[in-house]
Amino acid sequence: MPMVQITMLEGRSVEQKHALIREVSEAVARTVAVPLDRVRVALYEVSADDWGIGGVPVSVSRPGNPLGTSAAP
């Protein structure tokens, strides 16, 4: 039974997290030829204060935009 663990910054919507679980599960099941119901996915969310890039907390290096997403056009 494949187990996928994803660690990411907090801040995504419930809908985004559900889609991530679904799509990762489908990709793993297809790629390693196992039934979808045998795939496990765990999401771990970390606050921007507890996630560092280059020695700097993301809350400091990306204030107001910790996910680093661009604004919609």
C-alpha cells in the first residue's frame, strides 16, 4: 500500500487540499498499478513562521504572500 506524505505551507483552501489528495492518489495508483483505495495520502501543513528558506522564515521573506503565489491577471 503506497503512502504519500506532503509537507507544505498552510494557507490552501479545503477544496485545494481535497483536489491535491485526489489527484496525487490517482497518479500514484496509475503509476504503480495499485487500486485507488490502497493509496494513502497525508498532508502536513507548516506555518510561515516555522518554514525557512535560505535561513529566513517565510513569514519574513514573503510577508503577506507566504505561498509565493502571483496575483491573478
